[in-house]
Amino acid sequence: MSALMAILMTLTLAMPGIALAQSTEEGVANFYSDAFQGKKTASGDVYDKAGLTAAHKKLPFGTKVKVTNVDNGKSVVVTVNDRMAPSNKAVIDVTRRAAEELDFVKMGKAKVKLDVQK
């Protein structure tokens, strides 16, 4: 078992872009400013505030993530297509539409739970 862990650790350190991500995560979600509308994301997609996409620090592009607002129980599934700055303290940045569905546009941020979808 320890040999397998050593291999996984080596791979994670050698290929940080392919790091093994947790299947659940909790923290704060923000939403993108409207100023990003029409600009390219890190994946090359064009940002659309009416879409259901998100930025994450580590999850691979194309990953589907269920985001649940822990204060009101509302949830939405988004697709990761952008990267967050390592200095960003949030766990995810979502589109305006996703923030509307999660009901946190007025507050600007919300405590959320992330569940990677299989």
C-alpha cells in the first residue's frame, strides 16, 4: 500500500496540472464580473455569463461539479472551463447564471459544497 501512495505522490508532484482532486470540497464561491463577458477562458472557451461554467484551481477542464449553497440548499451543476489564481481564497468562481440559481448574486459570495460528478 505504501508503494502505491509513493507513486501517487510522485505523480502529483511531477504533474501538478493533473493533481488528484478531492471529490468533495467546501468553501466560498464567488461569481465572475460582467467585465469578463465574451473573453476567452483558460480552456479557450469564450466566457458567457448566461452559461453554467466555472473556474477552479485544480480540477481538469470539462469536469462537472455540483455546487450547493449550504445556507439555502440550492444547487446547480457547472462545467469547469477556467482557472482561478492561486491567491484566490474562494474554492470556485461561477457564472452569473449559476450565482442566480444558487441565490447569492446580491451577497456576492456564498458558502458552498462542491461534489465532483462521475
